Amino acid sequence: MVEDTIKPLLPVSMLEGLEARFRQAEKQLAALSKENRRAKWANKVRTVSPTLPLIPPVIDSTVLATVQEALLADLQIDVDYHAIAYEDGKQKRLHPLAMVTRGAVTYLIATALENDDVRLYAMHRIHKATSTGEAVKRPADFDLDEYIRAGGMQFGNGKTIRVSANISPFLARILEETPLSNDQKLKSEGDQVKLTATVADTWQLTWWLMSYGDNIEVTAPVALRKKISGSLADAAAQYANES
């Protein structure tokens, strides 16, 4: 279980050193499985994603090892990065700050030579990576936990917004169990429930709101309401022509 958990998190060089211990653990558990019920625990528990499962993209093993070692040593890297926005790769000098696995995709959090903004770079889109031997210039205010808390891994801008919406009793029951925020409020109003909550302003928020379809109607902020209304109208138009 530990092996499955730490594989996406540890550098390849560290995993190689643990490989013998993992294999030894497998043999020991197999030998004890008939006598010790605890040895069977790993066969009875799993962690699954609540979203649609996607097949992870392939990351070049050499690139992964190079980036991990540069991250560990706080060294800059030159990469050939192929973003979705352009087909041909672009050469970039990156200052690695952290690495995070989000669902099926692993991201390098870094600043670029030409830009001090902290950005995400999908590891599978890095086709080549070379360590420069030069020290990383780390932003003084960067903190990984704070970056995640502020919505950085949800593709946000670090800002929060106060969302108001009319939701169905069905969705209200879900949010009673798993609130959107610590200051979330739910108030029954006829056949609907009034929702208010302060949340990170991110793409992930928009995707979540749209995923519940007619179970939710955003009333504020107005810009968010218009954004969702426009996306849903465009989607409905694609299904309007039955032919």
C-alpha cells in the first residue's frame, strides 16, 4: 500500500533503493496471509477517484528522472515543452519549485526565465529536459501548501469569490455532508435551497457548477452566471439539431 502511494511522489533514484524492500514485503505478506488476517488488508481496501477515470499520459522516464533530480537539487532546467496551445515545442528555462500529481496528470510547478509567475507544466508535455547546473531562483513568498490551498492546482488565480446559487434539495443534501467551504450556508426557499459560500475562483469551480446541470442556478457573481449561461446555451445548441 505504501508503494502504491509513494510511487508518484518519490524521485526515481529513491524508488530504486526501496525496490528490494517492496518485493520483500510482498513475499512476507504472501507467507503470512494464511495465518495473519492483517496480511490480507491490502487486498481489501482501495482508493478511487470520484471523477471519470482517465488513463494517465505517458511520461518519458529520462525526462522524469532529470526533472526530479533538478527539483531535489534546486537546479534550473532547459526543457522542450509542447503545450496544447501550440503543436511545435518551445524551448524554456524553468526554475522547478514543486511537483504535484492531480488525478491522472503530474504537473511541475515552476517559474520560467521570461516570467516570474508561478505556473503549471504537465510532465508528459516535456519532451526533453537538461539540468543547467545553475541554482533555482525561488520566489520568496512561494509555499506549496498555500499555493494548493489558494486553488493553484484547480487552475485558479489565487482569488476567492462569494458564490450564491439556487440548488435542488438533492444537491443540498450532498453539500450538507461535504460543504464547499467553512462559511457555506444553506437556506430553504420553497422548492429550492439558497446556497452561499466563499470559494476559490478557478476553472475547477466552473466545471463543478456545470456538472450539476439543472440542479443548480448561479445567481452571483454576475460574471460567473453569464459565463456558465453562455457555455450551457452553446452546449444546448449543439443538441438542438436532432438530425
